[in-house]
Amino acid sequence: MMTKDDILQGLNEPQKQAVTAAAVPLLVVAGPGTGKTLTIVRRIAWLVHQGVNPANILAVTFTNRAAREMSERTGALLGDQTRDVFIGTFHLLGLRILRETLGSDLTLLGREEQTDLLKPLVGDSSRKARTAAERISRIKNGAEKADKETRGLMERYQTALRDRKAFDFDDLILTPVELLADPAVLSRYRNRFRYLIIDEYQDINPLQYRLIKLIAEDGGGLCAVGDPDQAIYAFRGSDLRNFLDFEQDFPKARRITLSENYRSSGAIVQASGSMIRNNRARLDKNVNAVRDQGARLTVLSLPDEQDEAAAIAGEIEGRMGGTSHYRIYTGAGTGSQDGSYGFSDFAVIYRTNAQAKVIEEAFNAAGIPCQVLGRGGTRQNKERDEMIAYLRSVIGEDGPGTLVDGNADKLLTLADQYDPRADAVALMTMHMAKGLEFRVVFIAGAEDGLVPYTLMKEVCDIEEERRLFYVGMTRAKDELFLLHSRIRFLYGRKLTPEPSLFLGEIPSELKDNKLVPDRKKKQSENAQMGLF
């Protein structure tokens, strides 16, 4: 039998307060590495220990990978009772409501099927159909208002969906919100889900906010967990104000801040904290490292993206016990060669997918195994199959050919394909890196134009870009390398960028600046030799 001491074992004081707090609107501000998932899992266990029916608990997060981890950790405490707790994503919750309210005879369209449905409505153009699908998605999620032309298109599109008894990915939230307008349906779900735990609350969009408000009512059983400094999805319609205004939305709310970072070294915690404090739209908090100070950050200036990739490969080789030509040439390596590292201890993070190719090529040349998130592959396909099995268990479907099985791709995100068991270096964008951690992290392309990103868009939200860089920095546990090139070839252009302004926001005593000189140009063979 699980005891009170079992649930509270190993928790610090703020974590205990969050776990045992009474059923009032509760806002848990959880900085990176502060034990957010641990706190959520223990709170679920605490509620059950206090006599709450597990079926009355709803825990929602943003990725299936995070939900599966949460479910597994809860299962270690609650055993079979975990099956009655709903732990899943917003879209999985929406799918559950749809199936329970409308029946199981549903068709869920993937993005390709959605595009095919839109093509005849926009002139048989795949490009226009994809653009229309993106805009419709933003409108459905409340991130954008429809003009007259788009309203007409959406009416024809929704008619085509109804004729096929089909739903698109965004309907998994929109339609449940519409269904909950029925008092009988709303009463059923309010009575069922009396205790709501919403992870990554800073990332909810207006439509998800409406869904939560409908079920939570006055917020008495609502626990919102997250970190406004890690809000990075405005382009998907997420609204940071939902987090910042929580105490206005729920006047009886209580705030608890988790401020002890167990993940990263003191230098990484202090450096990332100093940078993010330049943002204004945030809740002030002081995150303190439990670990020792550790090594200072390495800021490395390189001639171009080829040297950047070689430098990363060289540092990894050095820590794995090898010696590269790059290290011999520059002497820039700083890592231990004690053989205590595995390839999965390293991650390379960048702002755009276009940066991955040159790094992957350098790794291939050096014999360094890597997995590029979103690329797929045997191990990632295995991870996908296991995730599908998890989704079936949450929805209550079993066997191939089910709704989940046939539509696992708008239910699975690219981040869900990450395989933590693969002995390979992970390559990913900053957005994909959220929620992960590695011993050694390289952030490539820490330069103006990429971070903050202004190359392909006219408007830049500098605070969101800073939050994105903060997410990248706080993935590192032991060492953090910030690399920038003096010349970069990207999108068919030759760029000569300045270092990112975010680098200048890191205190000098927390970083070592190193420069790899330009390669000497070879003298032309036909050049006439001088006398001296």
C-alpha cells in the first residue's frame, strides 16, 4: 500500500507544497530542470492517496512522448489504477470526447488528405491548398481572424468534411468545444474530470484555453504547470498571456514556484538566467543550481559552417576517446577522453532545419552516428510503433486498422520520433529540443539572422526568440557550446553575420570566447615567385 511518505520522499519544500496543495486554482511555475514531471506524477498519486477516484483525474501535456513518460512514472506508484487516469495530449483528449459523444464511426484526415480535399476548392493547386490548410488551422485555433474570402472557403471546406463524416486535426479541439455547449455533455465531463493538471500551460492556444475553462469551471480543481520563459509556440497560436493572467482569470489562485534546478551546472543556470531576464513579459523567478558550478560556457567563433560542423565533430570525438584532424590543427578541444561518454550524451541544436545537412555530412565523414529528428529511420519507426500502441491504450482501441493506427501521423509530432535509446548524437531544431536534456549541447548558428531569426520573415518577436534560445541553452547538463560563423552559406546566399545579440547578454565571467582563425588561402600554382 502506497503511503504518504512514499509520495513525498525526495521532494524539496516547494515540490511538497505543489503536490499536497488543496483543490484551489493552482499555478506551479516550474523553471527548467526543477522536477516538473516528478511533481505532476506525485500530485496525481497524492490525489489518489487522499481518496480521489483515478477516473476523476485529467492530466494533459503537449507531446505523446511526455505523456507516455508521465503515464509510466505514475504507473510505478499507482499500478493498475493508472489506467483510469487520463494522461494524454489535448488532441488525444479531444479524440476521446468525439468518440464518446458522436460514436466510433469517425474519419480523421491527415495533412495530405486535407490538402487533397482543399485542392478543388482553390483551383487544383497543391501549393495553394497547403497554404489554405495552414490558414484554416490558425483560424480554427483562434490565432487569426478570417476575412470574407477565407470564410467562404472554410464553409465549403467544412461542408466537404461533413459529407465524408470526417474531421481534420484541429477539429479534435474545436468540435469538442462545440459539443460542450450542450449542458448535458458539459455536465458529464465536469463530473468526470474534477481534477485537471495542465502541463506546459504557457503553450496553450485560445481554443485549448476555452476547452480547459469549460471543463474546469471556476478552476477549483485546476493545476496549471509551466514556465513562461519557455513559451515558444506563438507561431502556432499559443498565447503567453494565458499563463501570465492565470491569477486574474482565477482570483482565488495560489502560486508556487519551483526554483531548484537539478539538471544543469551552476554556470549554465546562471548564464541562461542572466540572458532571459532581458525579457519583460515574464514572471520573475530565481532558478538556483543544486549542482556545482561546472565548466564555463564555450563561445566559439569559426570561419564558416563547414568549420562549425568540424568543430562539433572534433569535440565529440575527443570525448569519445578519438582524435580528429580538427583538434590536432586547432588545439580547441577541451573535453575529457576518459571514455565515459556515449553518443547519446550529445545533441546539436539549431534554429532551422536547413543547418542540419552540413553537420550530418561532417558526422558521416567522422564515423559519428546521429539521428536527425523528423528524418525517420528504423529505430525511429520502432519508437513510432510503440507510441501508437500507447495511443491505442489511452483511447481504448486495440488492434491494427483502428482510428489511431490509421491516423497516427497529426496525432504524433516530430518530437515523438526521438529515440532516447539510440546510441547516436541527436540533431534537432530548438523547437524540437524542448523537454529533452543532454550532457553536452552544441547550439550551432548563434548569430544574427538565425538567432534571433530574421532571414525569411519581416517581423521578429525578439522576446520569443530569446525564450527559444533559453530553451536551447537549458537542455545542457554539463557543458554548453555556442558556435557562430563569420561566413555562412544558407538558402543560396553568402552571409557575413554578426554574433547573436544573445551572446552579449551572457556575463563574461561565465563564458570562454575562442576564435578559430580563417584558413590560409593556397598560393596559386601559376603565380610568379618573387625575388624576396
